[in-house]
Amino acid sequence: MRFKIFVYGTLKKGFRLHPYLSRASYLGEAELEGFKMYDLGRYPGIVSGKGKVYGEVYEVDLKTLLLLDEIEEEGEEYERRLLEVKLKDGRRVRAFVYIYRGDISGKKEIKSGRWEKR
């Protein structure tokens, strides 16, 4: 079984956690509407709000998805949700997204919605 996942920070190409997606299939760049991105220090977090977040979509196997759950501390620091994202070519797909569950008070918003442009 394969699952689509939208990544927007340290799991993206060129960032430190991307090697965890070595067995994944890259589907393309994408955007997620209705969320704002915040700088949490070494990584970003997104929360519901007026804005867009830009990232990449991958297709992963169950083993990789469960590993990502562990890395993202799913259920504690982040919550994995199935949301609609729009690929660069205009197609809309449902993909898992890790949503930050913590307090964003005092955190810097990344208005561009792009982790690489913080």
C-alpha cells in the first residue's frame, strides 16, 4: 500500500531529513491553502490560518510513513491529517500533512510559506 505525503520543511529535497524519503516516489511541487508556517528553530510548523504553504508531494510505503510518524512525533508535537493539496501542474490530490500542535506564541511567521525563504 502507498500513501501520498506533503512535506514542507526539513524533509524537502536539499534539507537534513530528506534521506528518510530515499525509498519514496517524488510526485512534484505542491501548495497547501489555509495554513500559515512558523519558524520553530531547526524546523518549521504549520497551523490553520489565512495563507499558503509550499512543499513537495511524495508517495511512500507504510514502513516509511510509520518512520515519518516517529520523526514528526505524530500525536504529540504534530498531528498527521489527510488534506487536499494542489500540485504544480494543477492536479489536486489528498496527501498526509503534519500539522503543528504546539503554541506558536512568540514564533516568527514565515510569510512566504517557504521554509527555504525564512
